[in-house]
Amino acid sequence: MKLINDQLFLSATDLVNFLGCKHLTELDRSLSSGEKSAPDFYDPTHELLKQKGLEHEKAYEQSLVNQGYSVYKLEELSNTATLEAMKAGYDYILQAGLYDGKW
């Protein structure tokens, strides 16, 4: 969840979090708006899980390429870039922007 120019951008993770716990969504929203700050604690497990998740994403992307699929990874929050990648006919579009300002 990100707040950019007073517009809230939601991810697939935000949707999953909302379905699991509406209170978590409210906490995330208050963090992104600056109303609250994140708790100040360090958990090395969190960093390890984050790193493993990034490694998994990279390995999955590489497995698609190795299987001969065309893969496009978006580096920006953009419906336009997503639509252009769809029109270009990529087999897989990673980090696609799919939002219209509504949940």
C-alpha cells in the first residue's frame, strides 16, 4: 500500500491482507498516510523472509524465461505500461499495475 500524490495504490498483498484482517488494512493505511509510524523493533527473521521472497520471485521469473516464455517486468506503477505490455503479447507480465482508484 502506497500513498502517492494523495492517491492510494493497493497491491495484491493488500487485498489478501484485507480479506484476512480488516484491522491490518487500517493499520497499513495509517502507515502509508503518515498518521502512524511503524513499530521500532528489529527481527532478523523478517529480513530473512524478505530476502527469501525476493530470491523466490527472481527464480520464478528465470524459470519462465528458461521455459521459453516471454516475460516483461514492470518497474513502475502504471496501468498504461501494463496495457502496453499486454498489447505487445507477453506471456507473463510481472508486477503489473491493475488499479482504477477503487478497491
